[in-house]
Amino acid sequence: MGRKATPASLKALRGNPGNRPINTNEPQPELLCSVPEPPENLGEIARREWERLAWELISLKLLTALDTTMLEVYCESYEQYR
């Protein structure tokens, strides 16, 4: 089994001291370029947090379609906390 392979993006940031080949066929989810509509079930506080955080993540090129469910869960939790 061994350790899991380090993602190619992390190898690029950290360097590749072992000089092992970098996987160029690694799947890359598409980045979102605009804030998706918040889910209907979010309350007012959660919707504001969705807008705030989604813009930040998009500007850092970190938000993909795969992340929207976790963003929704975070926003709901944030609203409960508030």
C-alpha cells in the first residue's frame, strides 16, 4: 500500500526533491469564475456568508463545482453558530 501520492500541484509548490516523475494526467476540476446562486434552503445569514466566502474563494482560484456542497454545509453551520 504505502503512502498516498502527493498531488502534482503540491509537488510544484514544494519542489520535487526525489526527482520522481510528476503525473501530468491528474484530474483537474474546473474552477468557477462567478459566484453560483446560493441554495434555496439557506437562511439570510448563511446566504450572506455564501456570497462573502464564494467571492474570496473565486478570487484565490480555489472554488470548483465540487466544493459547493461543502460551502453550503459550512454556511448552514455558520448560521447556526451566529
